Amino acid sequence: MTLLLNVLLNVVILLVFLRFLMQLAGINFFNPVVQSTVKATQFVDVLNRSLPKPGKGRINLAAMILLVILYLVKVSVLSHMGAGITIFEVHYKTLASGADSLLLGTLMAVTDGVVTFCRYLIFAAIIMSWVTLFTQKSGPFTEAIQELAEPLFAPFRKIMPNMGMIDLSPLLAILALIIIDIVMTNVSYAVIGGYH
């Protein structure tokens, strides 16, 4: 039961996060991958009608709010079921019960989820770029992955010198994610130590 609930929550979280990123990256709406994700997450539109649309409509506040709520549900339900969600190699069931520990666990879960997803997205973009290079073909799935990863690479492309066909921005993005992961792990251990 716990495993099934965890898988279900992870699928919904992934869909909502993809919806948020697709809108943020401004991916072509006519891409079939984008259309199927939008159809699967139509419940986001219900909440989105009553919220402002910052960033010229590219920041989906409804998806952000739903992500936090879904992670809050995941952390609270699974920790009460005794699953002990392992994030940053820390079991949340060791935290003192209460609203502050629940919010801390949710914040850590959201950060870990975003970092993990971005890491997989970068690896997928690297693989897809090689596949496109060798096959000289690009499908809707490949285009969606590359467009999703572009906002992660863009800041590093601005600071890197132009090296022709060699693009080091994915490597720098991965290093940045590793640093974020290390910082969050140290922060979580410090906070958990404060609870004991």
C-alpha cells in the first residue's frame, strides 16, 4: 500500500513539475509531448484561473502551489505510515513531530526532487543531443527534452567563452547541482542535529 501510494504521488508530482517547467521554458505548445502533459494536468488550470500570472504568463503559480501541497502530502502521509522517506540520507521519522518539522521535511523533499529531476533532465539532454547528432533526426520527445534543459544551460553559456561545437554548459550545470545537493545535505544534517 505504501509503495503504491508513493508511486502514485511521484507520478502526479512529476506531471505537475513537467507542466511548470514546460510553461517556464516556453516550449512549443503544438509539440505532442507538451499537449499530452497539459491534458494530463488539466486540474492545474482550475486553480490557475484565480491566480496572477507573473513572468509574462510563464510562471505557473498554480503548479508551484500544487507541487508544494503534493510534497507536503507525501512527507506527512508516508512518514505517518512508517515509510521513512529517505532524502539526503535522513529519515524524516527521526524529526520531532509538529508543523515546523513537516514544513522542513517538505522543503527538503521539494529541493531534492527538483535537483534530482534537473540532473536526469541534463543527462537526457546530453544523450538526446548525441542521438540527434548521429541519426540526423529529431522527434517531438527529443525537442521537448532539449527545450526543457535549455534554461538550465543558458546561464552557463553566457559566462563560458564560445568553443565552437564543444558545449561545456551541461557539465557546469551538473557541477552546480552537485554543489546545491552538498549544501542542502549539510543544512539538513545541521537542522536534524538541532532536533536531537
